[in-house]
Amino acid sequence: MSIHRTVLALSALLTAAAPVTAQGVSNLRIMAPASPGGGWDQTSRALQTVMQNEGIAKPVQVFNVPGAGGTIGLAQLYNSKGDGGLLMTMGLVMVGAIQTNSSKVDLSRVTPIARLTGEYEVIVVPASSPYKTLGDLANAWKATPTLAFAGGSAGGTDHMLVGLFAKAAGVDTKKMNYVPFSGGGETLAAVLGNQVAAGVAGYGEFEAQIKAGRLRALGISAPKAQAGIPVPTMKSQGFNIDLANWRGIVAPPGLTGSEKAALVSAMDKLHASKEWKDTLKSRNWTDLYMSGSKFDVFLKLEASRTRELLKDIGLVK
């Protein structure tokens, strides 16, 4: 190989590995495509803390791009083609929102990195609510189909759960009164302010208010009782529902193989760290980790599964 070609090859290698240093990934930015306070924001900031503390990446910046179930952030990520120092937190909410919002950019146009966690959904009411059980809420809903439920963006996991609950309770999904918010803080305010009959979100978003006695959790969408979460499953109350809100990480399109490998390696190191395991435990997040090509395949299957679910509960045609 000529000296000129050798220099070009080395230059290309250094460019591909631009986000990586001897100490890990440098100048990493993580986009949370929702308002502060919600699940994606919490996940992004947990990643920031652990990656910096473990020396996996320094510095790590988190920024928010809210709107349209994360699809505004998704479009911004797509337009950042080739940026190996940018990640975006996403999950099942975005898979649904892409379809309900007819997004021009879908997940086939990004670079999958890893699935991180899963969190089961809870249905809550204010502590002063007359509904003591999920059955009480279902009976009231059948009597008044326009009963309002608050949750995350339209077409997301929260919306899916309300639709599944409606079907299981014998309520017409076409008459559902679902009030979407872009962040968990807004959903919480609506429930505590008695603006809606009930709220839906991941357990972690309501945990503090449940423990403080301001909210009553009526049911969790897990297949079985969850350690450390004293909430009865929906299944145990006669509603055959099992739904997990998973969260993961993707990068812009146009990355080189070595750039993607560096980001996957960073996530693998994060997952293996004790601090991340402690974070999962303290936040009651279920470890559903998978990375690289396995996550690529999972995303394709999940997009297909979600579309069928949304069609079944009347959210998309």
C-alpha cells in the first residue's frame, strides 16, 4: 500500500472512531425526546450519571426535544446523519407514536444500539377517589364510557393500556376519553388535580405519590406480582392484560461499523456496571437488556406487533 493510501486509511479509521478515547466515549449527547420529568428523561439522566461515574463517557450532556410522542426528536436524530456522538432514548411509546402520527421518519431509518429496561404500567386514582379497586373503576367506566383517563402521548404505551383495559372491561374503545400529555409530570398534575378519573404511567413515575398516600394504585400490567411493588396485577383482578413499557437507545443513521460498535460497547459496559444494577433496583426498572443485532431484529418485530395492537384497539386504521 502506498504512503498516500496508508494515510487515507488511518484518517478514515480515526474519523470513524471519533467519539472514542482511551477513557471511553467522549463528548456524548443524549436526547430525551419528551418533556423533563417523564420516563425517557429519567432514563437519559440515569444513563448520564452512571456513564460519567463509571468513566464510560465523559462528558455526557442530556437535552430535551419534546413533542408528538417523540417523533419530533426522531426527525431531528434522522437529520443528524453520521453523528457518532449522539444518542436518543426511546421505546414502545415511540413505536406507537410513529404510526398514530403518520411520522415520515420511522425506526428503520436510525441505528439501533440497545434495549435497556422495561417497566410495567399502573393505573392510579387520587387517594380521595371512590374507586377502591380496578373492578370499581371498570364498573363506573361501563356506566359512563366518557370517563377521562390521563397518560402519555397518543398511541403510546399508556394509551395502549387504556385501550386494552377498555376491551377487557367491556367498554367501547371508540368512546374512550383519553387525555394525552407529553410528560409524566403533567399526567400526575391532572390526576392529583381531579381533572381526570384515573391516570396511567410506569410505576416509577407515580411511586413517590403512591408511597406518600396521595395516589391509590389499582393495578399493574405485569404478568405476575412484582417484588418491591405492592400493587395487585390486572390479571389477578380478572383483566387479562400483560404490557411492558420498554426503553432503549438508538443513534443517527449513517454511522460506520466501528462507530456503532463503540456505542454498543459503551452500553454493554454500562449494563455490566454495579452502579447500573443498583439504579435498576432503586427505580424498580426491569432489566430487559439486549444490544447490537439482536436489538435490530427486535425493533422490526416490535413495530409489526405494535401496529396490530393499535389497529385492534382502534387507534390506527
